[in-house]
Amino acid sequence: MEFSEPLKLLGLTTEILESIPNEVAQELELARVISVHRDSYTISNGTIELQAELLGKLLFNASTPNDLPTTGDWVLAHIYDKTGGIIHQVMERRSLLTRKTSGKKTDYQLIGANVDVAFIVQSLDENYNLRRLERYLVMVRESKAIPVLLLSKSDLLSSEEIQQILSDISTLMPELAVTPFSSEDQTGLSEVKSQMQPGLTYCLLGSSGVGKTTLINKLIGTETYKTSSVSKIKNKGKHTTTQRHLIQLDFGPIIIDTPGMRELGSLSVEDGLDQTFSAITSLAQQCKFNDCTHTNERGCAVLAAIENGTVSAEHFSSYLKLAKESAYNEMSYQEKRKKDKMFGKHVKSVMQQKQRKY
Ligand SMILES: Nc1nc2c(ncn2[C@@H]2O[C@H](COP(=O)(O)OP(=O)(O)OP(=O)(O)O)[C@@H](O)[C@H]2O)c(=O)[nH]1
Ligand SMILES: [Mg+2]
Ligand SMILES: [Zn+2]
């Protein structure tokens, strides 16, 4: 298979091309998943877009949702013509965005594959929230995509208010790139655009109503996709976008629009945790004891940092919460029941000790 121009425009990399086995059947070709439907997939080979189904064997052998194609995946497919095709194989992914689904089981949903940069979008109204941002960051870092924060609707705040928010974020998360912008008055749109490179794949993540699709329309330059106003009563979006889909922008980048997320759980996120809370995890290495729980130990560097104000107690408590969830999701049911009780007490005592100090 060759590195054709149409495939390159869809975001094909040499890495994907080189991962194709030599003995692959002649009729198969590379295509990218544009969107996922109940029992079919819209795929594109850069020249035609068509509805494809899964090869029975692929479906049969799938043991987890991970084995099935998702938006952004590269697949080997037998493409008949514009009317249809069959997906035979999903190529290895360089990144995979997933989210925990609602419900008790540690079930999860695939959001996008082979995403280079995930734009986390929060609007500069009630939606802006540091705790939620931390959750998204953990999720993105776990996926192996690079997170970038876009603060939308900057027309709603004064520039002083925006400066304050930017400085809050850079104190907590110094490595995170942040761009405020407004689709309404066009501020910052060129900054968003200038961060995007041809051939790379981007994904928009964030609550319903924050203006993800509106931004895509701005990047395209026409009102191609449907957007709708946020309900004034609840200030909640209406889930205008109902399906993840991949869009090729005329200036070269590829972007995946997603429906707003209602809730965000975290799955196995050790990696992501370490990066999001890098201040805490690097301090922890200086604790006197290797197995320090940062609660009441002597020589604890984390507690010392909280004491002298380098790390905020709030940041530490959301670290504890996420660390708990992450470990929790990897435990058996029995372990969970036992741990639930113990950890509840633990968090309580940490918080009580802190309150005593202040
Ligand atoms: N004030 C202001 N409103 C905006 C801006 N961008 C988008 N909006 C409005 O926000 C509302 C929601 O925009 P959408 O683009 O549909 O939001 P979304 O994030 O795609 O929402 P879902 O598809 O439901 O996930 C619309 O009424 C937009 O007009 C902006 O920069 N400023
Ligand atoms: Mg939308
Ligand atoms: Zn410690």
C-alpha cells in the first residue's frame, strides 16, 4: 500500500502505513473511520466515503470494546464502491480516548482514536471549573494525546477576569497550554487556528453547549454543522451534536467533533494522574518514607508544601479523590467493599487534621 495524497490529507502517518502486515489480502485498502453508527461505520479512503460493516470474524473475536473500530481509527477494508464495504482489521492506535460510562460497572466508551491533540473546551461562564478540568486532563493524558485547554466565549468576561483565570490555571498547571477565544467576536480564533497543523488529528471535548461545534463552523468558515442555544433555565446544553464525527479542514488539520459529556469518570489513570498532579507526585518522592500516605507522617514533603502554601489543600484533596477512583477501578468487588469503608475514614481524618491547622 502506498502513501497516497488523499490518505495523507486524512491524516495517514508512515507509522500506520508501516504497521500493515505484508501478507494482507489484495482487495483490502486503508480507510479512516469518520463516524460510528449502531451497526455500521462511515469510512473514507480519501476519495470516497461509504457505509461499511464489520467482518463477522472481527466482531466475533472482539473481547472488549477496544477491539472494535471507533472514530479516527485506521482500518483495512474491502471497499466495493460508494455503496458499501467490509472492515477486516483495525490498525494499531497511537492514542485512544475513552471515558467511563454511567452505571456501576467499570464500563467504558471509545471516544476517538489516533488523536494527536485533544482540545478541552470550557466556556467562560458557569462551565469553567478547575475540578472538571483536572478530570479531563487525566483522561486525555491517559489516552496519549496532548491536552490543550480552550476557554470559549471570552466575550462574556472582561479581560481582567480572563487574566485572573489564566493566572490561576498556570499556577496549578504550569505546563498546560491555554487559549481563550470567542466565536462571537472572533477574538483568539487565529490563535486557535495557528496551533493546528496540517495532517494532525484534533478532538474537541467538553460539556454540551460550550461552543465546540460553533468553533468548527468558524474554522470551516460556514455554518455547516448544527449548533443550538443553551437552555437559559438550566444553563445546560441540549446535546446538539449527537454523534462523534471526523472532519477534514481545508487548511489541513483533521478534527473530531463530539457530543457534550454529561459526566466524566476516570478509568485506569495512573499515568494521567502523575502528570496532572506532577507537583504532588514529585514532592512525594521527597517524603521521608517510601510508602508515605501524606496524612500524618513525619518528614512528609507533601504536607509541608500544603502547610507553606506551595500546594493548595483543594488541589491535594482532588488528587486524593482521583487517586482513590483510579485504584478503586482496578480492584475486585470484595476489595472494593473493604476499601470503601477504610478510605472514607482516611479522607475524613486528613481533612479534619487540615481544618485543625487553619
Ligand atoms: N456568547 C457566546 N456564545 C457562544 C460562543 N460560541 C458558541 N456560543 C453559543 O453557545 C451555544 C452552544 O453552542 P454549540 O456549538 O452548539 O455547543 P456544543 O459544545 O457543540 O454543544 P453539544 O453539541 O451539545 O455538545 C450556541 O447558542 C452558540 O451560539 C461564543 O464565543 N460566545
Ligand atoms: Mg456540538
Ligand atoms: Zn508524604
